[in-house]
Amino acid sequence: MLFTRLAQNKHPCIRSFSKSFALPVFRGAFYFVTKGIFIMKIIDFSKDLMPAACRLVMENYAEEREAVSSLPENTLLPPLDELTENGLGVAAVDGDTLLGFLGAYGPWEPVFRTPNTRGVFSPLHAHGAVKENRIKIYQRMYQAAAEKWVKAGAASHAVTLYAHDTAANEAFFTYGFGMRCIDLIRSVDNSDFQNKENCVCHELTAARQSELRLMRRSLSDHLAQSPCFMKDSPEDIANWIAKREADPPRTFIAEVGGTIAAYIEMKPEGENFAAYSPDMLNICGAYCLPEFRGKGVAQSLLNYAIPILRSEGFARLGVDCESFNPTALNFWSKYFEVYTHSVVRRIDENAVNFY
Ligand SMILES: CC(C)(COP(=O)(O)OP(=O)(O)OC[C@H]1O[C@@H](n2cnc3c(N)ncnc32)[C@H](O)[C@@H]1OP(=O)(O)O)[C@@H](O)C(=O)NCCC(=O)NCCS
């Protein structure tokens, strides 16, 4: 649930798509020829490429929407300015045509809670590529971008891809990336799962948030165990819980025999531009006590919450989770559709230090 949040997602959309763009000065450009089929130049990602880049982002999003129909039709694309200014982005061009671009935010340190490790992150709106030769385009763009990222000291490279974009997934998988997080979505049109346990569900008021303190701590403990190994310091956990209690998300709980057995919490903000739709809420935490697991308690909670959201005018519900969290992966993918794969690669720190 804890993938890097981008403040940039909150910015208003860019919709000034123009049909062409002027090519920037090709400083340090290099050429790539495949059997005479097409010539691709890799250049710096610059402002003049932004309109064509926005168009590519929206085309790639439309492709994913064909596979995942509950994704919102109208989305707010964050501005790409920073990606053209921070010197970490590259673009692939063929003559006047933008074939692809790959930008990144960062570098940050520590990344993924690892002290002394820097990382960069390329979210959904920070890259895109045309369909034809997409694998090669992404591979060449990553080769050029990774050189910049490593020069900037970033050993950890993270990219969010569309789940059904097999070409982009193959390009990054082949180049050493593995999955870390997924985003999922469902419409709230129906929720006819069975209530398997006799549990009473309701919404928790802000005044009762401290009753979840132990469960939130247990969620943190769960994420620290194998195979997640996402361990926070006791101070960070205490701060996170205090923040949750001071400014609680919308929280639904299930009680069994008077005990709070599970909770699911939701907020408007999501982890990528598609999840910022005004008709959407995003699940940002869930926990069920181990003794109540596998009995349909969390499922009953979803069953309870979804009709309420529908009656309030929401159209969809999103969630994100670590793909290496077995309970989360199994549970969410039963009721939601996966639409992103966030993939990461860790470069040997020695290579970064000596580059
Ligand atoms: C995810 C969680 C809230 C689901 O609660 P639950 O009440 O057990 O869920 P339900 O009984 O309604 O559904 C059971 C489903 O959850 C998944 N699940 C439950 N326990 C599991 C386990 N030990 N290993 C793998 N999957 C498990 C399975 O898909 C299961 O369905 P199945 O029995 O048909 O295979 C609960 O497992 C949990 O608290 N896990 C630890 C914290 C966590 O991962 N939170 C999510 C953070 S994004």
C-alpha cells in the first residue's frame, strides 16, 4: 500500500495536445538502426516534446482501458514540466515523430526505507511509447535514461507500467526489473459476494479511530515479515499511526461478537493519475485479525461498503498493494482488476559509486 506518493498527481491536467513538435538540439544524440526497418534517435526529453508526449500517455492509457473497462474515461494528466527540467528524461524519435519518452522523478534518498540508497521513479504519466517496436523503444530509452539515473547516484529504478502492456513489461523484465506493487480497480455497480461470517459492519467515527491502534501496528508487523520485509522503525510506525488518528481516512469496520475483526480504509487520492478521478475512492489500508481470516470478514466489509459508495454517487473503487504480500495479492485480485505493475531494479551500489 505504500508506494511512493507523487504530489505532482494533484496538479490540474494538461490538455493542450498539438499535432506536431519542433525537435530539440540533438546534443549527445545517438542512433539505432534495426535491419533498416526504422531509425530511432535517443535524445534528451525536452519541453518541445511535451504535447506529443501527453498524447502518447493518453493513447497508452486508452489501450489499458480497452482491457480494464472500469478505468475512468476522463482523467487528469499531471504536468510533465519537471520531467523535462530535471535532466533525467530521454525521448526516442524517428524524424519528426515521437516514438516514446521516459522521464523520472527524483533522485530520492532513502528509497524504499533503505538508508544511503538513492532512487528514481517513473510513474504512469512519465513515460509512453508507440505500439510498433515498443519493446526495442523502451529498452533503448531505458539504456539511455539509466545512464543519467546512475550518474545522478540512483541505484534503485522504479517504473509503473500498464498491466496489459505486455511489450513494456517484457522490455523492463528483460532488463532486470521485477514486480513490486500493483494497482487494481473495480466498478461499484454490484457487490454480490456472500457474507460468510455473522459480522456487523459499520463506519467508524473519527472519535473511535484509536481502537484500531493495535491492528494498524499488526499491519505494520505483517509487512515487516517474509516475503515483504518492509520494516519500519518504531518511531516511523508511531508517527504513521498518530497521523492516521489525527486525520483519519474513511474507515469501515467489521465486528464479530463485539470485537473489531477487520477494517478497510479509503481516501480520494490514489497512487497514479487514473486513480484521481472525482468519482473514485481508493483503499489505503486493510487488516483482518489472523484468527478471523479466510472466513469472509473482509469480503463482507467490501459487500457492506460498496452499495454505500454507489448510493453516494461514486462509480469505482481502487486499491494498490505490494505484489509480494500474499494475503493482499490473493484477496484484492479476487474482487478487483489489476491495471498496473510497478517494477523495480536495484543496480549494484558499487557501480553507482564508481560510475
Ligand atoms: C487481506 C485480508 C484483509 C483479507 O481478509 P480475510 O477476512 O481473510 O479475507 P476473506 O476471508 O474475505 O477472503 C479470503 C481470501 O483472502 C486471501 N487470503 C486469506 N488468508 C490468506 C493467506 N494466509 N494467504 C494467502 N491468501 C489469503 C485468499 O484469497 C482468500 O480467499 P480463498 O480462501 O478463497 O483463497 C487479510 O488476509 C489480512 O488482514 N492480511 C494481512 C494484512 C494485509 O495484507 N492487508 C492488506 C494490505 S494491502
